[in-house]
Amino acid sequence: MSTAHYTPGEIAERFGISLDTLRYYEKEGLLTQVERAPSGHRRYRASDVELLYLVRCLRDTDMPIARLRDFAELVRDGDHTIPRRVDILADHDARLTERIAKLQERQQAIRHKIDYYRGVLAAADDEEIAR
């Protein structure tokens, strides 16, 4: 049974990232050691794809690179690090929950201002119609 492998181009396209970003993630230690084909080209396994998905998820939610590096190292170190990984993810989730709440507050303020300006525009339209 052969293992599926993916080229850097396939991975970049799948995740909507540049090849430079993919190389950066490798250089920063966010991915496991990437295999090389006999030709010397990098090739990714399904497990690399899974880890990259999580890395992108965490990056997209503003986890710092240093924290991501720590997390990736724990993944590479094996299952005995799962309790620590849970702690890191739970901490990140709590920070994300706080951030989302703050963003929702800001969104409400923006919506209030939109409603206000629409009211100003409606009043101006009503004034023009009355003339």
C-alpha cells in the first residue's frame, strides 16, 4: 500500500498560501521534517497536511509563531505530550473567545453608527421631498 504524497505546489494551492509561506513554516519548525523524493524535491504526507491545517487554523486566529513552534514540537515529541497540547489549545481558545467578544462589541458600535447615518440620510431625503 503506497502512501499519498503531495508536492509543495499542491499543498500551497490547497491551503491558499504561497510557496514562500510553506517554506517559512518549514524553516520555523512548524511542520515535521518533510520527506524528499529520490529527485530531491520536497513531498508531503497526509500527516503533514493535517498538521499544516492546524497550523493555518492557529495562525489565522493569531497564535504567535513562537507558541506555534512550541506546539509543533510537542506534536513531534509524541503522544505523551497530549496533555500539554490540550493546555496550549485551551488557552488559545480562551483568548480567542475573549477576542471574539471584543470584536462583537466593536461590530455593535459600527452597526449603531450605520443606523445613525442611515437615519440622517432618511431625514435629509424627507426634507428634500417636503420642499
